[in-house]
Amino acid sequence: MKLEYLELGKVQNTHGVRGELRVEPWADSPDVFDDIDTVYLKKDGQEPYRIVSWRPHKHLVLLTLQGVGDVDTAARLKNRILYVKRDDLVDTLPEGKHFIAEMIGCEVRDADDESRVYGTIKDIYNRGANNVWEIRNGDKEYLMPDIPGIVVSVDIEEEVALVRPIPGIFDDAEEVR
């Protein structure tokens, strides 16, 4: 399902005494911060903060927000999730790719027999070479690599992913419907 606001990352802590924030980015690359001017502290777009500057720092992003100029103000944002408006990121999304948050909950069906349902996407993990989908079917969970040839298509608006799984992934799966 298309979301208006997406999770961008989590404020881990402060950095220095001038209000800089240590943010764990939840994106493929920290360069996504180049394309956005505003982050939000609530998933409905409330509590906007303009980005003054950002820079990569190890596996984190050091972020300076307008109105957050000292360590005490920055400390109040610790452990908060940062959101970004989807429309601010759409141009950065490569063709055929989707935001992970929008794929969660998609029904996974067989590409050759769409009446065969394997389950729904519960979570997606980045495991280096490729993402891995965690698919839930009742009380059973399955892991499936997100690679060409297995994942045929994903339709966010219809909330359906069509797959051709390799033998063994769903051999004991029962159809949800």
C-alpha cells in the first residue's frame, strides 16, 4: 500500500554540543538525504524540521535540523523515528524498485497460478547480496530471497507480489485462501 510518509531512520543520540544528531539511516544509501529538505517526527507529517546539513559518519548520518542548536534540545529527539514525505523521494526510486515499508503486508502468490497464495510479507531484511523476504502463512514463516527469476513482480497498489519460488521454500506451505 502506498504510504504518504515513510520511515527514514532513527535518532540514536546526539553528537557534540551544537545540536547535531546521530541518525541510523533506513535507506539503501545515506545519499537520500541529498534529496530531502524536511523530516517529520510523526508519521502523519506533524512536527516538521528543515534539514540544515547532513554528513555521513561511519554507518550513521550526522544531521543538523533547524531549531535544534544545542545538545539539550537534540537530546529530546533521542530514539525518535524520522519520517519523510513519499513525494520527496519518488524521483530517487529506481524503476522496478519499491519502498520496503510499502511492501510489508503484500500477499505473495504464485506467478503461474495466482490462486496459490504462499502468505504475506511480514518483513524484509537486507543481507548484503540481496534482500530476504520473511513471509508468514498462518503460524508458519518462510524466508525467500528477493532475486530476479524468483520475484516476478510487485504491485504495491494491489498489494500483491508474484513469485516463482525455488523448490523447497514453500514445500510444506498451505494456501491461505
